[in-house]
Amino acid sequence: MAITAMENEKGCCVAASYEAKAFGVKTGTSVGDARRLCPGIVFLPSRHRLYVRFNLRVAAVLDRYAELERIRSVDEFQIGLSGETSGLDGARALVTTLKQAVAVEVGECLRFSAGIGPNHLLAKIAGKLEKPNGFQWLSAENMPERIAHLALDDLPGISRSMKARLMRARVYDVEALCRLDPRHARLIWRSVEGERFVRMLQGMQIEIAPTKRGGYGNSKVLAPDLRRPREAYLVSRWLIEKAAARLRRDGRVAGSFSLHLSPLDAPRWARSVKTAATQDTAEFLRINRTLWIEAWPRISRVQLLGIGVQLGDVDMLDNRIGDLLAPLAPAERSTGERASAAVDFINQRFGAGTITFGVNKPHPGFFERG
């Protein structure tokens, strides 16, 4: 079985079952190649909302039996161990209990692997050592020998480009990386994240740094019937409405707007525009129209494979200073922003798309399906 991102033969696999992986099917394999590698393979569309519902059901089970610290992704959970479970035997017993509970309460088809470690990085690596239904642990007692067989880019966070940097620094394998001076790692990464990464490999408990929201964006790989520029423009308007609604929901404003267009067989086109900090959908739509007019000579006669919009330079509405010329008091919403908020209220009550800001073209795809 494999999950695809598009309902046609031109798409690719975004996930594959272990049975399919045994035939060589992996993330990024085209549908056609997957059929050749694995005759009889079954393709299913991505359904993000369904995954979220199961994610929450699994989280509820884990939280009942253990200390659920963090839901790290749709299929990854971080659990804190204390008391009896802080020892290896206690942790193993807890994992057995969790596996049984998930099978009974969520579904016996759901397998999961558990990893134990002194920090979230080593626990994550341990969890990948025996998939799809195993249990492994990493600590000072078995490190780095236990993961010496892994390639550098098997480790989470080591991309192809980072692997190349490590190679240039003569760090050729995982054992050498584990023994690296953390200060040297900072130089290789060109960031403090390199030092944090190596210290965690060496078993230190490093707190996860809080993240700051950089922007609100939406992007879309366009269906074949929406790749003409006029149709794609209407999709961009729909994406802006969705992004701006999320911006207002979180009480934020954006000070920049970016548009990205990816034509078929032509260079990518992108522009970013600074604007007064706002959460007014109509203002973002006006900027979007201006940028499409600028791009039109380049893209009017080609098909667009994908488009993306980004509301950047975000800050809280409460932090926005006033404008004497508007006039607008500090943190006060403008007329357009109040109208946008009223649209949000009506759409939340009566359903998405009850009111729109003019003509748009919804392109929900699989990820918006339940």
C-alpha cells in the first residue's frame, strides 16, 4: 500500500507500507515506478484530517497510561519517564502496556516502535532501530557503538547538504560525529544548533528551544485542470483567504506578502512586498493582484505546476502601534480588519466559504478531506 498526493498516474508516493518498501517503493517514488516495482500495490489518497483524529485518539491512550509530554508530529509522541519507568525494565513494561492499549482502544492494525533515551534525540533514533513494531534503547552504556552502522544522513536533522559539510570537515561516520567537540560542531553547522545536536548525541538533556511563528502560508500543487494562469490566480485568492483567517485567529498581523509561482518547464517566479502590518484579507488580495499583473508577461502562456502565498513579518495585533493619519489607535482594528473578522465569524458558524472576498477557486485536495 502507498499514499499518494494526487489522484492520477503522474503523482508520487508520499508514504509506503513496510510491505511496499520491501519491493523498493519509498517516499518520492512515482506511481508508475511503484506499480512496476510492486505489482498489485494499492494506492490511497492522503487524508490529513483523518490522521489528526487518529493522532488524538492515540494521544489520549498514551496520556492515560504515561506522562505524555509532547505530540511531536502526526505519528510521533514524546513521553516522560519517572519512578519505576525510569529504569529499563520499567520502561519495557510500560511500552508493552501501551502497545496493548493502542491495539485494543484504537486499532490492532496500528503498530508502533518505541525508543528510550536520555533526551528526545536519542529516543527518536532508538525508535527507528527496530521498526515497525520494536523497542530499543540508547544510553552511555551502548553509545556510540549501537548506532555505528547508521549513515550520517540516517540521523534525524542531517540533510544531504549537512552530510556534505561533515564530510568536508572529515567527519565520515556516526562514531566520529558522536565524539566531535560540540564547539567544532557549532562551526560546521554555522549555528548553535550543531553544538546542541552533538551534545544530545553525547547524552546531555538539552531543552527544546521555543519556536517563533515566522509567517502564515499556503501552497498548492495544482490539479491539471487548474494550471492555466487565470484558474491558478483564483486558487491564489482562496489560499490568501485561508492564510489570513488563520492569522486573525491567532491575533496576529503581517508586515509582508510573498507570492511564488512554479511554471512547468520555466524558471520559478517569486516576489515579496512589504506592507503596513495588517490582518485585512482585502489588503492582501490587492497586493496579490498587483504581483500577478507584474508576473503576467512571464506566465500568461504557460501552465503553472504550483503556487504559494506567504504572510510574513508577523507580530501580535496587541503590539501594533497606532496611526495618526488613519486614524487608528494602538492595537485597534481597521474597518477592513473588522469586516474580515465578521466574515470569519459567519464562516465559522455557517460553514467555510459561506462568505468569500469575491471570486475564488477552492482547491482543497486530499489534506482538507476528512
